[in-house]
Amino acid sequence: MGMVPAAILATKAVHVCAPLYVAMTGVCAGVAKDVNIGDIVIADSIFDYGSGKLIRGKLHPDYLPSRLRPGFAAC
């Protein structure tokens, strides 16, 4: 869908539904022996796969992770 359309839809949904939290699922990987299809996985850090610099027409990735606030997803 893309970041801009997703942001627009999320803004509309927040305006109508007034949720306490909004989460966007994305690409996730796990270790086969630790997770199964259908498991709920909560990452402790995230990054924007499309971030970086465009130099001479080529994207040079710059993955700067954002950490999850400690205690946010205490399970």
C-alpha cells in the first residue's frame, strides 16, 4: 500500500475510532525453533526498510533502529 496511503488511512481511523494504541505489522523474521506460523511476535526494535540516501539514483540503506520502550509489551 505504501507509507503515505497507510498514514492517511491510519489518521482517518484514529480520528473515527480514537484507539489507545495503533500498531502496523510489517516484515518479520524469526528463528524456526523459537516461533511458529501464527505466533504473535513483538519486536524490541524496528526500522524503516526504505530509509537511506539516494546517491546518483541508487538507494544506500541507512537502517537506524528505534527501540521499544522498556515494559511496554511486558508479557
